[in-house]
Amino acid sequence: MILPSSLVVTWRARSEAPASLDQVQELLHTWVSRRALDDILVDVADYRHVPQGPGLFVIGHHANYQLRVDQDTWEFSCQQKARTEGDPDPLRSVFERSVLACHRLETDLKAKGLFDPTRVRIGSYDRRFWDLTERPLSVLSASIEARLGPLLLSAPRLEIVTGGAAPALAVSWTAPRSFDELTQRIAELASTRSEALRA
């Protein structure tokens, strides 16, 4: 099944932001210098002066990370940048990367529960996929159900999101219910995959 490139996973805050974006910008710079994520982070760019722009933007090797304000609410996104050669599951890779980055942001801000860990938006800016794929939302929906269902321990509920820069799907689930649980589940599945490769 062909997936779009440049997959974007976006988490939305459900409570009031605990810090100013100036403070967060300083924090993101420490992510770069301390290699805080499992990615090669290069720089932090500030696009807050651009109307409807990307806000704070962390440039990475495997993905770019973005924190912006939409209607006074924070949104944190992870956008797939370069597919790793031989990555059999790019959708799950970018989803897991987004979970770990969002969890790290909440932890560093001492703001557990800032983002809703049971609802996310998944889309893509890949124009070729939307223009050339027959029933592209059905393709993306089937991939989300097949690839993320085992991680989420439940069949995800899907809703079409309109009005953004590109079509997307709102994905929600009942469990896991926290980023701690999600990161633990990611670690469990990674361990299972490693054991299977060694066997």
C-alpha cells in the first residue's frame, strides 16, 4: 500500500500553556545542543512573525518539529522529512517520533497533561498522493488502522478534517490514555521487534 511522503502528526493542547513561546524557544535550543531526541537536530527557527506560519520550528534530519499557536491553543507537530532507507513502516515511525517528542516537551515544561494523548491529526503535504491516488483518504485510513491499531491496543476512530493546508484524519482511541503509557507501549514493541530480529 503506497503511503504519502511528508506525513505530519499533530497534537493539540487541551489546557492552558504553562510557558511563553520565548521560554519554549530557549528549551528547544537545549534540545539541539543536548541531542534530546532520537534524531539529529540542527537548528531552531522562529517564524512567529509570519501570519498563519509555522511558529517555532526545529529542523531535524529525520523529521522537523513545530510548535505553533492556533486560536490561542498550542499545536505540536512532527513532519516526516527523509524516509530512512529500509524503513518498513514510515507511518508508525513518524507517529512514534511525534509521541516521544511531545512527551519530552511536556516533561521538560513540567506540564503533564498539556496535550491530549488520545487524539491526534495525521495528514500529508504530498500533492502527488492526493492528486494521483484513487480514494487517498481510504488508503490513509486503512494504513492508520493496520499500522497504529496494534500500538494503540484498540481500533482507532477516524474522522475527516477539512479546512487545513491539506486533507487530514483526526485519529482518536480509548487506550493508552497518557503519553507515559504510549511511550511504554512503544518501548515494548521495539523490544519485541528486536527479539524477533535476533531469533
